[in-house]
Amino acid sequence: MAEIMMTGPWSLTIPETMYDTLDRHLFPGDHDEHGAVMVAGVFTAPDGSVRLLARDLFLARDGVDYVPGKRGYRMLKAQFIQRHILACRDEKLVYLAIHNHGGRGTVAFSPDDYASHERGYPALLDISAGNAVGALVFAAGAVAGDIWLPGGRRVTLERAEITGRRWQVLRPAPDRAARKALPLYDRQTRIFGDAGQHVLAGMSVAIVGLGGVGSLVAEYLARLGVGTIWLIDPDRIDPTNLPRVVGARRADIWWALGGPSAPAWLRRRVLTFASRKVDIARRVIRQANKATRVKIVAANVLAPEAAAALLSCDYIFLAADEMRARLLVNAIVHQYLIPGVQIGSKVSVADNGDVTDVFSVVRPLRPGMNCLWCNQLINPGKLADEAKNDGERKRQRYVDDKDVAAPSVITLNAVGAAHACNDFLFYAMGMSGAASTDFARYDSRSRAVMFSTPRTDPDCTECGSGKGSRLGHGQSGPDLQCSLGKVPATRFLYARRHGVSSREATLLLDHTPPAITVLVEQQRRYVRASNFQLAANVNFGGSRFTEPRGRRVVRMFTFWARMIIMDRREPALRRIEKVLLAEHTGNSH
Ligand SMILES: [Zn+2]
Ligand SMILES: [Zn+2]
């Protein structure tokens, strides 16, 4: 930590579920003082501002861990402190001691509090070996922080942000700066107030994928008055995009030479000069709102510069189809506590030409709460295909890429984009009661809406807080899977670490991006906790399993069916396959 310039301001981000737990503990209605320890990861932005990322919370039991003080009113017991400061040292996290004061809306440390920091924190800094330590004091709706850095610097916390169903900001005292929104926003400010419009103008939002859905999101966000919009997409526009990409013109594809009536060889040449989707979206944003700052990354979201851009954002719209993009964005949401949403729409057509399914999905992603991994929305089979086919896909992109040919309609995209932008708006405005974070699926034919409450697995390597997981770990956490390469470990080390044979490790390393290994881990855990036994490990690729019960199962099954699992009591493979089927039905796109 010491080598990074941290010039401030300092803030702390807390997942809403964690904050709710803390709030209940500190303010149970007894008007007394209570204690806790929070451990936090760190993210230092290129501008020197620092975000602390709440990773885990340990409540101090009254009378056991939090006891009458020798000098102050109460104190955390030495053993309680020691346990957590040592864990912080080992995992490179920031230790934060917490207590509360009475009152509402404003809070400050007392002289006794400061005296205890001065007595105790130099020693804690020594133990934590290079990581910051500090204290937080909460009142109802307010927080103050005193952070000690290695080398003797001390900083105060400017604010804490709580992210979950809605966005809330706590400060040491209310922010009373008067702000008047532009008359332009009169209709909106009648809903959100001038302060709300100011919040939007201060936000930095990323859109990953500027196709049918993403181009609409760009238009909506610009007109809402979002201050900074990052546009991330490597692709150029294509004639088949014209009916859906907002703002695209015939001139963008050199219509006479690159349009559908031109010969294929000529079209292919010409389309390498077509406008980039990011440039079209920038044009749309400029026309909608001159005040919005537009930043462009014309690269795949897996490129390091794209991931770096996402880390500086307050919200991420994921409107790209790739599983790898889901994998990366999901990791960022949990590791850096940045909320977002995944949007998509889908028209399924059977082999005989019948349209079987028409729907849009909006899946809010919230740190520690909503996870694409835990809900089987990252399809390992597709991940492997994407990694394998990179070169092939690039060659074919403009003429006969199957993704370009997938059925798609602007109106379906609009359903998903509008709901996702609504959710974002209510989230950013901190509107209570408005924002459910359930995953939603809008069936456009029946007009039915299906909501599902996302599951969370406490052992999840992405959203769980178990040892080594990503949640809130910030820059000292696992590397983001930005490159498409293999797991950076030798087969031997890999086999040891995952408890698999070296033959299995070879299979895993040769055939999968890192993500699949996570999934295999989860499956192994599931197997250990049941009566099943993994007789042999994974073997994927090969023939496609033909459908037993519905087509959505099939794709998941390419992977799962090839795991050979035995029942300890009754080694009947057929039965186990059924178990796996039931476990992984549905939602694979
Ligand atoms: Zn105090
Ligand atoms: Zn998860």
C-alpha cells in the first residue's frame, strides 16, 4: 500500500446487507454504546482518491468482546482486536474499529476517542505490517472516520456510501451546499429535486456493449443528465445493426459499397472502415446533452484498459452478449463493490422456424447480494467456446457471424434498456421502496413478468466473504480475469491447490478459461456435502447431449453431463444425471 500515492479524498463503500446488520447491532433501541470491527479492501484511483471497500464485519458481543474501558466508557477487548488485526495483516486488508454515539445526522469522535487512537494505533500499524488501520464512529444517519496510514499520515473519512437496493451517503455532518439544477431539467427535478439532478451530474457510468441495448442506454443516460459516460465496445457497425443501433446512419456503413446489395468481397473490405459503435454512441450523447463527458474504450471489455475504466465508475450497464464479459463484470461488482445491471433480450427460434420464446431480462447486480455465478448465469460451455473461437470469430465478424445473425428487435431491446435505466435512476436517487433488486424477465408475447430473487452461496468465490474470495477485496484481491489465457500456474501447483490429479489439471488447464475451475470447485463442494462421490472428474467438449426436457437445459448439460458422479449408496449414474438436471435447469442465457 505504501507505494501508491493516496492523496484523498477517502470514502468507504458498504454493501447494504452488511450495513443493515451493523445498524441493528449499534442501534437496537437501548441508546447504549456498542462495538464491532470491519475489515476493508482498498482501491486507489488514478486521481489519488481512495475507496475503502467493506469486506467483512465482526460484531463485538456486549460484555464479552466490548467491555467497560479503563479510560473511556467502553472498549474492544484485546483478544478481539488481535484476532482481526492479524487476519488483516495476512489478507492485506484495512482494520477499522467501530463504535457508536447517540444523536442523528451528525457525529464526531470525542477527545477520549482520539486519545485512545493515539495510545493504540501506532502499535496496530506495526502489527498490520503496511496496511492502514482506523476507527469509525456512527450515529443514526452519520459516520466519521479517523484512518492511520503506514508512515504516520492520518486522514479523515469524507463519506460512506451504502450500495444495495438504493444508494445512500453518510457523512460526519449533513451536506448543506445549495444546488440549483438547470431549468432544462424542470420536469425531472419535479420528481428528484435539484439535489437529485446534481447526483446524476456527478455520476460516472459505464456501458459495456453499444449494440441494440447499449445504444439505447447511452441515449437515455445522456438525456437524464448523467455527468460522465464510458463507452466500451470493440466493434464497428454492420448493415444488420442499422435497424437496432440508435443513431446509426447509412453513411456509417458506406451504404452504396458496404450495404446489402454490394458483393460480399467488396462489403467485407468496406466494412472494415465502417464507424465504430462507440463513435456512433458518442454522437448520440453529444446531440442529447452537451454537458455529458464521454470517454471511449474501443476494445473488448476484457482488455486491461476497459477493466481499469470500469473500476472508476459508479455503475455498470452490461449490454454485451459474451459470457466472458459477464464473468469480468460480475467479479468487479463484488471485488470493488460497484453496482450494475446485466441486460439482454432474446428471441428463440426452433429448427422448424417457429418462434418459441420472446423475452427481455434485467438483472441488477449488487455487491454481496446479486451474483451471476451463484445463479448459473455464466455458462461454462459458452465460456470455453468463446475462448477457443477468438481467431475464428474475428475473421468472420462482418459477414456471417452467428451472433450478428441472431434474431433481435429494437422494441425488445427497449423494454430491457428502459427498465434497467429506471432501476438505475431510482437507485441513484436513493428512493426508498422503489427499487427491488430481483432479477426480472419480461415475456413480450404474454406480457407476463417473472421475478426471481437471486440466490447467494456463502461459499461463492465471487460474492461470498470466505477466505480468498473477491468480495470487497479491492486491489489486494485475486487478479481480474482480463486476459483470455490459461490459469497462470503450472499443472503441478494447480493440481495441488485444487486437490485434483495432474491429469485432471491438464484437462482443466487445456480446455477452460479460469472461470470453469471455479465452477468445478463449487461442484466438488456440493459433492462433498452430499452422498455422492466424484468417481472421475471433469471431461468436457465432445458430443452434445440431446434434449431430455427442454432446450435451455441442453447447453448447460454439455458440461455437466460429462461429470461422472457416483452415489455412495447406489451407484446408479442415471439417477445422478437427473439430480444435476434439476439443479441446473433454466436461465442459461
Ligand atoms: Zn466515542
Ligand atoms: Zn456468488
